[in-house]
Amino acid sequence: MSGTDARIRLKTLIFLLITVFSNCVGDLSLKWGMGHQRQHFSFTPRVFLQTLFSPWVLIGVVLLIVWLLSRMALLSWADLSYVLPLTSLGYVLTAILGRFFLYERVSWSRWSGTLLIVAGTAMVGLMTRPNTTAQQKDNS
Amino acid sequence: MLLPWLLVATIIVCTALGDLLQSIEMKRHGEVRLEDGRVGRLLKNLARRKYLILAVFLMALSFFAFMKLLAVADLSFSVPATAGSFVLETLLAKLVLGESVDWRRWTGAFLVACGVALLAW
């Protein structure tokens, strides 16, 4: 394994962790904020801006901006079809957070649907090597 | 309940198209290296790219629909349901970007699609 290969693997791992963490906590914070509004949410400017700038929604938005930027960076050297399934593991973690932090009633079909999504993403992540631009250059 | 699924559909289409444009433009830009350039210059460089601006617009649309979805539905429904964008994105990655998508990735995409379908139960 060349030095470039090891470097890009470590960099990919770090950016994957940042991407998943900011996505999960961002979604949780956003849901918490949306669930604790005094008024019914709508797209009229006043209600929309008031909602957007309420503390938990704002924290959620900031974390999701971190998510967007770290994922954009990741996409500059890794394949879309490699990045997506791995980061979508975060979607599933968020569903678990919903169960334990928001006390949502999660039916058996919802758990199995969520687990199928984990299975689908794990299948791609565990069984294929990352296709990165650097690797393709090394091979040629 | 039709509204949550309409919002889910909006999110899936906007996210998939947004990601596609992002990937095209970031690949054209080349690997992002924070150690050999200033962040400000990097952002200025990226802000000039048309596809990237359109991508950000689509992500914003998707985000507003997601806010509304969180207001009307559970977090444990909303988040896995939007994972449906992965199926559309795998298709687009293959058809538009010409990425090599082998049988494992197709099977993965199929399982995710089944998972999302189960959420409707």
C-alpha cells in the first residue's frame, strides 16, 4: 500500500465521521426545535423566519451546514455511489435517537424498514473497496 | 396521509439532483486540499461554479421540505424515508456520471428501496 493510499484512506475515514455525526445530531436538534414551536409551522415569511432562528432549529441548521461542507469535500475525491451508502448509516442512527430521545413509538415495520436500509448500506460498504480518484491514478 | 409522502418525494428528487450536480462540479474542481490553500480562496473559487450554485438551491428546497416534514411526521419516519434518494442517486451515478456500479451496489440500493417501502406499512 502506497503512502498516498494510506493518507487518502485516513482522510476519508475522518471526513465520513464528521459527516455522519453532524447529520445525526443536526436532524435531532432540528426535530426538537420544530416540535417545540409556539405556532403552527408555515412558509409565511414571519412564521418561517421565527422558526428558522429559534435556538434548536438554528443549531440544527449550523450542524447541517457542517454536514454539507464536509460531504462536499468528501465528494471531491470519492465516488458518489461510495459516499452515499456509508453516510446514509447516519439516517438510521438518527431513527434510533428518535426512539430514545424523543420517545417516538417505532413500529416493527419501521424497525425492519430501517434495518433493511442498514443492510443495504452495509452490503455496499463492507464488500467493496472505495473507488477514489487517487486510487485510480495509482493503478493506471 | 398524503402530505408526508409528497414531502418525501420532493426531498428525494431535489436531493438526488443536487448531489448529482455537486459531484460533477467537485470532480471538475479536483481533490480539496485544505493544507495547501486558504479556506477563503477555496470558497471563492467554489462560489463561481454554476452547477454548484444550482446544487445548493436544490439542497435548500430539499431542506425546507424536510423542515415541514419534521413538523408533521416522526423523526424515525422522516429520516429513513429520505434515504430513498440513495436509490435514485445510484441510478444517476451510473447513467449520468458513468461510475462503475457493480451487483453489490445494486443489491444494496434494492434493499434500501425495500426498507423505505416498509416504512409505508
